[in-house]
Amino acid sequence: MNAKFKVLGKNGGQRGIRTPEVVDKGFTVPPIWPLWNLPKIRKKWKEKSKKWFFTITLNFPLVSVLLEPLVGLEPTTIRLQGECSTNWAKVAIICVLAREILSRRRIKSNFFAVFFLHLIILGIISSFIDFMYTQKVKNFLEKKSDTPKLIVIFGPTASGKTDMSIEIAKYLDTEIISTDSRQIYKYMDIGTGKITPEEMQWVKHHMIDIVDPQESFSVWEFHARAKKYMEKMWSQWKIPLLVGGTWLYIESLIFDFHIPKIPASTSLRSTFETLSNDALYTKLMHIDPVYAQEIHPNNRPYIERALEVKILTGKSKKDFRTDKILTYDTLFLYPQIPGGHDVFSQEYREWLYERINQRVQMMFEQGWEQEIRGLLEKWYSFDDAGMNAIGYREFKDYISWEINKHELIKKIQQHSRNYAKRQITWFKKYKKYL
């Protein structure tokens, strides 16, 4: 049985993946519907009334097992006026569901007991997960330290870092520094899963939309800019939140190791532009084979930077590394999933891969192809640093009619899953800090 959700508002009321997904065409829900997976409520500001409205439309029937007796329930609209947290919005949806169920007289009383027991248990689990995060943060705040405090919310792509970071940022009244190497680029919004102004919920974000797609941006440049925001927050007695999945960005800020302070060489970059990815990687393998093995052959920006450092200094980027020691008192957090599986478990990986596949589909529905064509109309090309990101470079063959749309989607899904796998492997080194 299917359940359809439609959120009234900008872009259909969604940014990226949601569980269950909030889509116009509907989706099939599992037999169990966890409370924390309820659709997110979209805010809309009404100038005349000077109030926020939260609107969501539910189209039944719902869960195939528990709600099978409910046939043909009318679509229900929930409207909440004024300030409302996500948790209260979830409660409102549950109340509407309960009201609809109770209004159906033909349903047996034992069904009520099963249904409401189901909601109570899931509500307790949801509250417990929220409590675990809140308690971890509280314990972290109470712990004495000689160094400034810092919170890192990490995880692979599509794992739910954004939603979690907003809740924690509001709880701490602090600001967020994005550590996503794709979200630094302007005009690249849908394909990077960039947070919208509405979803920020007044939480200030930094290191987003700071670079033109044709510009290269080194880890050292990121470190220099982000460090200024961190120091400013500490001066205001705030705890910076680092949120993202680019491990080099994260490590440049939390560990005490040297980053080669070498600006990009215009002459070298001009030479690199004439070479293919394979040619560049072959060149790196020749002059710095050890470091080359750490880089994916198609990761052109990283290959160019490694060549630059080696040619200009005579040293490998590995030579600039020292033993990694945490510079600050750091709390590491990552989004939990229904069932509480560990981020490094096989169950987590399977769950994540399915989310990635659905997220890519959703991005196309949001107008990802139009975004790409808009970038090309602005005279950006697939050779630019930003356009070489996963999910963007794959469009090159599609635009040139070498592959069809179905093949394009499959290719992006595959490359995104591969990237997530590499992220999980890299994040295993943080396991000792959890």
C-alpha cells in the first residue's frame, strides 16, 4: 500500500533525502513507520499576519500492516501557526493520524491497542536517541578542558548530517562551519545537497557559496578561512560546529599538522589544463608514487595540487604530515539510523546506499539537469574545478549525447555510493574518539 506526502511550499518542500521521502509522486512505506522518520514540516512566512505557517498534506492509506483496515481515508492537511519545533510538528501529525483512526468506527478496539502501543514504543526510542545526543553534548560541556571546545558532526554523503547539525546548533546557540568541498562553490545547489535558507532556521552557516566554480580551492585556503570563523566564535563563547564529509577539510582544522602554504601556480595550472585525468595521474605516479596511491585517479583537483606541491617544493604532500594530535577538546558525533546500527556496519551501508539512490532520483526531480545547463550557459565547463565534482562531471557524456538519462542516473548513483564507501573507510580512524 502506498502513502503520498506533499508539502506545500518552495521546491515542493524538500531539499534532499527524507525518510520517508517527501515527494509529489508518493512512495511505498515499510510496515513500521518510526516516529523520527516523519516528514519534515516546511515553514512559510506570511507577511500580512507576520506569522509562520507549517503545512503538510497526508494522503492515506498508510502503513500496510498496521493500517490495512483503513481504506480510502481522505487527504488530511495539518496547519500549525506560530513558532513550532520539529518535534512538536511530529506530535501534530500523530494527533491527526489518531483522530482519523478514531473516527473510523468499524475498526476493532484491539487494533487501537496495537497501533498506539506501536507509536508509544517508537516515541520512546526516538526520545532516547535524542536524549543520547543531548546527553553527550551536556557531558562534553561539563567536562573541564585547557583547550577550546569543538564539535564535529561527520558521516558519509546522504547520512543526515544537516538535520542533526541544525538541532544541535539551536540547542547550543552556535554557528556551523561547512566542511564539504562541493558546497563551497556558488550556483551548484541541487547536486551538492546544499542547505536552503529556510532549512537553516536562522542558524548562521559559513564556508558555503564562497568560490566560483572555475576557481581551485586548496585545503590550506580552506583552513585559513575557516580558522578565522572558529576563533571568532570562541571569542563570543560559542562552540563551533564542523559539519560535512570532506575528511581533509575536517582534519586540517582538528589536527595539529603542517599544511603546505603554497599558493596555486598559474603557469602549472595552465599546463595541467592540456592534460587528461589519466595523463595527470600517470605523471603523479611517476614523481610521487606513494602519495598517488592515496588519491582516486579521477580526483583531478587533488592530483593537480599534489603535483604542484611536489614540483614547487621537491617534497611529497606526505612529507608535510606529522603525527595527528587533536588540537582542541573535540566531540565527534554522527547521525544514527533507525535500528541504531553502527556507522561502520553492513546494515548501515545497505541503508545508506538505498538513501543515495533515492536522493539522486529526487535531485533530478528538483531540476538538477536544468541547474547543469544553467551553469554551462554561464560559460562554465566540465573542466572547471567545481564542475569536476561527483554528480557533475558525469553530465558531460549526457550533454554530448554519449549516454541516455537512465545511464546517467545509474552512473551518478554508482559513483556516489563508491564515494560514500571511501568516506566510511576514512572515518574509521575517528572510531577511537567516539
